[in-house]
Amino acid sequence: MAEPSKGLLRAQEIYQDRSRRALELQKQGKKVVGYLCIYPVLEMMTALDIVPYRIFGDMREPITKADSYIPAVNCPFLRSCLDLGLKEKYSFLDGIVTTHICDVGSSLSGIWNYTVRTPFSFHIDTPHTLHETSLEQERGLLEDYQKALEDLTGQKMTKERLQEAVRVHNEQRALVRELYELKKQDPPLISGVETIRVIKAIQSIPVDEGNKLLREVIDEVKERNDGPQKKSARLLVWGSILDDTALPEMIEGLDANVVMDDTCVGSRAYFGDVELTNDPLDGLSHHYLVDIKCPRTFRTRDYTDVRKDYMTDLAVRFSYLRDYVRDWKADGVIMESVRYCDTHGYDVPGVRDYLDSVGIPSIYLEHDYTEGALAPLRTRVQGFLEIIE
């Protein structure tokens, strides 16, 4: 068995007690700033020695306080995040950074400031389209973000410090991609459950510590003899927030391996590097707006073409899923989304139509971000597996 400080066991320890390391670093004088979604530019925090700490909900804890501020007919994940904030689970944070994920996510920024009152807050109103003017707007927003972080820390964000932060975060992206390469084998060398634990762990600690953890995990899974067993089906999971192991545990408890994903607690933030431009803000604004493929951003064939061609636009937006299916030899796709997630919900018909057009079987699962909601989905997944076998 691995030592507690190594590899998969270390990732599981962090997954189960995420705030421990952040609190230790805080006692050493570091500032810990929470962030929602994958669009806050982490490199700019790292450049000023801030510890980025991703804010998650908890599908195992009932929402009891947030409903007074966000009605129950809205995203249960974001309501859970606010609920934990109101219960002082995030009281240790020195600040919070939010972005315009969606309307509810944008509203959460103001509600959090009014109710939770974290000492520092900043909202990045990230554009939702990819026109040239959108890139200019994103660049301007990052300049404001830089000034806010400099005011928070009393430090200057020099070009050299930011370039070094870009380098170390690109190193993390490369290590995550190396980890995912190990899932191409049959059976995969690391399970979907273990992958979520690792990704959630590295989003809870400083990037250099996360890189060390990733190297340990990669070395361990290459050598161990007790990895995942070969199953009849290899699946890709696409969809909204998946920050708990319950769903992949259910899937992998059946006759399937989760070999690839396209979620924001998975590959989505790591498949693509930030270009090392002379002015780092140029590379960062392009990466976070253009390179990350999330339904919250609308993509057309190019920045200027406004003509409508449904299937062509679907190919532009989703052809990377076909590449994932091919490269990871997936037999089918599970589309999942929390209830009331408009950004992913509106994309489900398009993703399904695209997958159908290239002959990839899929199934859509919707849940209310509670552990109990997953039990009825087991039968549907089992039926899907019988169809694709």
C-alpha cells in the first residue's frame, strides 16, 4: 500500500479534507482566495503567491439556508455552494473570484457578497461569444483583475512573475494530460472515481504542490498491480459539474470503465496550454475565452460568420468529442447535467445530434445534485450498456 504522503492515497486524503492544507498555508501568512468555475485566471493568483482554492458544493449535504436567496428552481450546485458559504464552511477564505458562468452564477456573486461577506471579491464578466471585440473585452477585464489582486496583496504583478506562473500552470496541464493518457489502455490504469479525486485535490492546493502530487499519482498507477478491471464498455462522460465520485462510482459499479470525460472537474480545464506571449495577458485572455470548450461560450464557424448552418456549427463546437471517443476508444457517451443548468441543458440536443451524426451512441442523465437522485439512473445506465455491448 502507498505511503499516506504519496499518490492516490494522498489525493484521497485531500479530497476528503480539502481545507486542511489551505488552513495550514494561511497560518504561514499566505492568502487563500476561492474561485467558482474554471474561468477565473489562476495564473494571476499564483503570480502574487495567492493560493487558489476552488469552491464546490456538497451533494451529500441538504440545502437548508440558500433557498432564502436563490429559489429551488435554479442550479442546485450553485445553491449548494452558497448554502455551504452561509454555513461558514468557507469562512477561512480571504477572498472570492467569480465569473459570468451563467445568469445564476453571475447573480451568486452579488448574493455571496451580501450574505457571506468574504473580505475580498472580484467578478470577471467573461464574454460569451468569440468575436474579436470579445477578446479585447476579456483583456480589459484581466487588467482590472490584475489591479484588484495587486491591491489585495500589496504586491506588483510583474511580467516575469506572471510568465513564470503561466509556465508552472502549463506544466500542470501537461501532467493532467499525461494522467489521462494512462486511461487509453484497456483496462485504463486509473478509474473515473480516482480521476475525480485527483483533479479535485489539485484544485485545493498550490499549483506546485499539485504538480508534485500528479507526478506521484502517475508513477504509482504505472507500477501498481491492483488497478481497474477490464469491463465490457468504455465510456466518455460529458456534462456539467461533476465534483463528487457518486456518479462515476455508480457507472463503474456496472460493467463499464469511465475512460474519458469532458467536464469542468476533469479534462476541460487542462486540454490546451496558455501560449507564452510577450505580454502574458494576451495569451491568458485568448486561452480562457477561446481555448476552453464550455457550453457557456457560443462558438460559430469563425468570429465574423453570422450565417446559420446547424450541422456545420455543431461540428465546429463538438468535433473534439469525436476525437476523444476515437483516441480513448470509447463505446458511447453519457451526457449528464444537474437540473436547471441552462448552459448545459440547452447544449444537450446539439451534442446528441452531433454524436448521432457521427454514429456515437449516447444517453442523457439529469439529476438534482443529491446522492439519492442517482439511484434511479442506475437502471437507465444499465440499459444503455446493454444496447451498446
